[in-house]
Amino acid sequence: MIANYGTHKTPAIKAWLARHPRFHMRFTSTGSSWINQVERWFGFLTGQLIRRGVHKSVQSPEKDIRNWIAQWNNDPRPSVWKKTAEEILESLARYCRRTAGAEH
């Protein structure tokens, strides 16, 4: 299952899927906020373990990932927001003002 994003629809991805018929794409609808939480979890995993790790075999990162997941599940913690909703909305408004009419 993947987010409904254009990079998953490129010719290279379509060709890979054609060569691997047991895999099927399942797109979430645009704006599916629950998948964002899953993506954030993978971001934590990537930032806290994978980018920092040094692995000399395939089994090494697999073991480390399983241990990290077990620790995460044994000591779950909620996300702590660093800014208030008002601060986030003001930041978004500044960004929109700054980029309004920008050509890409």
C-alpha cells in the first residue's frame, strides 16, 4: 500500500511491476491522513537506526530493525508537537505569501 503519489507511476516502476506480477499497487486516496502517521513511523526508524547504522551483513540490519521495533512497542511515546496550531498556521501563511505566483 502506498500513498497516491506520482513517483510510483513512472515508466520504470510500471516496467518493474510488469516483471514482478505478484506485486500489486494499492493506492490510498489523496489526503489519507492515517498513512502519514505510518510514513512518520518509518521516518523515525530511518533517522534513529538505519542512517546511523553500520552493517556488514543482511542479517545485521534485519536484527537491529526487529530489536528497534520491539523497543518501540515496549516503550511507546506519543509525538510531542513543538509548535501551537496558531504558529503552524502562521508559518504556512508566510510560506504561501512568499511563494504565491512563483513559477516552477
